[in-house]
Amino acid sequence: MVPPFYSRRCDLLSAWILSYTLFQIFKSLKMKVNEDQYAVAKQRPSCSWRSLCSASQSSPVVTYEELKKLLVAKSGVVVDVREPWELREYGNIPGSINVPLGQVNGALQLKPEEFKEKYGGSMPSTTENVVFTCLAGARSIKALEAAVSLGYSNAQHYPGGWQDWAKHEILQTKD
């Protein structure tokens, strides 16, 4: 039997976690809570999650095969949002540009020549295909959210990340 105080602590902890998670979601959507405790948008985003999911736009998710085609055709920019030490330690997707997640928002607002100087690759335009990748997809979705909030209409992410890429590449070399 679970003591009653333990159950109350778990309920309080769950409530706190839920509250904190909702706060982070509102914060990421550039929301604030006014005096009446209603969520009010500071500004309208130029692109919403609804439009990301609409049939008229491409999917925000890219598969290994689609990413490979994009790289071969050079029809977009692949941005790896891992830290530089991770690329040195594990490897990187050939042709990708490294912009650590903490710098994505600022990097996408730089002038193209500043971006090229700092990150060593061409800065994507807001209408160009941009695919964000990381180790396993958690950080790339955050980068995607940042890009969409800045008006990038063709931003996508590769949820498999480096782990999926490496798995496919190793399997191809064994064949």
C-alpha cells in the first residue's frame, strides 16, 4: 500500500511538470499570459503548425532517401544543429552546415555574408528548402520551430538524424 503523502507528492509533481511543460510551449510560441490569465499572442507567426500540416505544403519530415536526393541534387541546405564536438566525435552528413541549436535563431537572422563567414556555408533564404538534423531528431524539431517562427516556409527536419544516416550509410557499404 502506498502512503497517502506519497500519492499527494506524486500528484503535485505531475501538476508541476504539466504546468512547466505548458509554460515552455507558450514561451516557444511567443505567448504571454495577461492579467486575466488568458494566453495572448505577442505577434502572429508568419507560418503556423496548421499550415505545416496542410496538404498544400510539403511534409515537415524528411526521410533518409529524400535527404539523400536533396544532397545529390543540391536542391536545399542541410543544417546540423549538434555541437561541434559531436560532429568531431561521431561524424557528420556530408554537405551539411553546422549551426549549433543555441545559435540557430540568431544565425537565421544574420546577413548572408556574415552567415557564410561564421558557419562556412551559404545562408538559406526563407523560401529555400532547409532541412535541420541532429543526432536523433529531438534538437532538429526545435530548430524547425525556430525557422518557421522566422518565416522559413520550406523548413523541414530529419527525425532520424545522424544515427539513422550512419545506419543507412554503413548498410550500403556492407552490401
